[in-house]
Amino acid sequence: MPLVSVIILTLNEELNLPVCLDSLLGLDAQVVVVDSGSTDRTGEIAERFGAEVIRHPFENQARQINWVLDNVRLSAPWIMRLDADERLTPELREELKSALPGAPNTVAGFLIKRRVYFWGRWIRHGGYYPTWLLRIWRAGQGRAEDVWMDEHVEIAGGESRRLVNDIIDENRKGLAFWIEKHNGFSDREVKDIVAGGSVTNAGLTGVQAARRRFLKRNLYGRAPRFLRAFLYWMLRYFILLGFLDGKAGFVFHFLQGLWYRVVVDAKLYELEQASMRVRAAKESNEELRVRS
């Protein structure tokens, strides 16, 4: 029986996947690559590393993960979720070999720090590191929240512990892809905002994740649109010392902390304007009907 079953979701990841899979070598892992229609060498690369490749249409991250949990035979006692542009540090791989077999029955999950690299630079400041994510959980005790964006894995019963070493997040597809991906993220985030409050902090694993969500909804979410994006970027770049991340940090914090948030607000504004036009047209038609 393997130590851990690793779920990796992919779509055209031939540039990232080899590094991700290479970082798992020596871990005694069942690796399941769930592909949603790649047209490049993603499947070939996965099979070359000995991974099981399953194809399933993509709706969103959370539903894809839960589909795997419900429909794929995961043979290990622990499950790990890993993105194709992420990799384990050698230190984390060795830590998992001792932490997972030795975990008491009361432990249902493990939180891992994510270390983001952009243009080859570690983004250490701006409140972006450490970001704690629950990425490993006991089989049968975890599911992803059913949201479109920023999903977390929630565990049913048991405690979660923190591991010492990091996952590295480093996308090799370039800036144009990064912008395109985040434009898609903005569509998904708008869907969650319009749906309105279907997810709460209850059951969310990890103090940091719950605190960030609370602040986003109750402080940032109530601030004036567009202005809040600028204030958030100012907080990250100046007060939380994002400027110490150099040229790469300037681009990253500007795009991720200001541009992305403005795009979300602009799409929300656009939806509201469209809704107002529809409402005005209905009222005008109703007025004409009454007059006639």
C-alpha cells in the first residue's frame, strides 16, 4: 500500500508537470493525474513518470477534486492535493515519510506552507508568505468546499497539524498565461460573490485561512469598489513590505494585488449595469402596456 495518494489536476501542463512529478519520486505515492482535455504532451509525460491518467471534464477545482474522491480508487491512507505548477521541496518529501506514518489517529490533516516564485524570485513579502494550506488529509475525512474560487479542503473530525517544510509554486508558462489564468479566476470569483455567502468560516481548517476569509468578506467586501483594490495594494506593497521583493515583486504585487482586484470589481460593476438596463427595459415595457 502506498503512503499517500496524490491528486494533480491538469490542462496542457507539459511545461510544469515534469518538475512536479519529479519532486514526488521516492515518496512511495500513488499519483493520479486528472486531465480535462490537454492537447499537448501532458498525458504522455504523466504516464512516463508512472502516474495514473484519468480524463474528466472540468467545471471548477473544487468539483473536480470531489469527483476524484467519489469516483477514483485512492489506495493510500492519506490523500494529497498538488497543483501541476507546484513541487515538493526535498526536505518536505523526507518530512512526509516520517510525519504521515507516525501521525496519531487524532490527526486528520496537515497544513503546508506555500512558497510562491514569480520570474524566478521568491515572493516573501506583502503578506504572501507564509500561506498555510491544508493539502494532506486522511482518506474519507476531507472534501473541497463547493465554491468556484479559493476553495479549501475541510476535514470532518480530528485535528490538523503544521508541517515544517514548504511546497513551491512556480509557473513556467510565462506572463501572458498568468494574466489569462487570472482573468479566468476573476470570472469564477464574481460567480461566488453574486451567489452570495454560501460558504462560511465554520469548519474551515487553519486559523490563517479563516481569518483571511473573514477580513475579505467583512472588511474588504464592504469597502467601496475600485478604491478597495488600491488600498489593498498599498497595504501589501508598502506596509507589508512587498517592495522588498524587487522588480519581480513589483510586477507580481501590482498584478495580483491591484490589477486582479480591479478586474473583479469591474466585472461586478458591468453585471450591475446590465441588470439595471434589463430592469429599466422591463419597467418601460410595463408602462407602455398599462398606457395601452
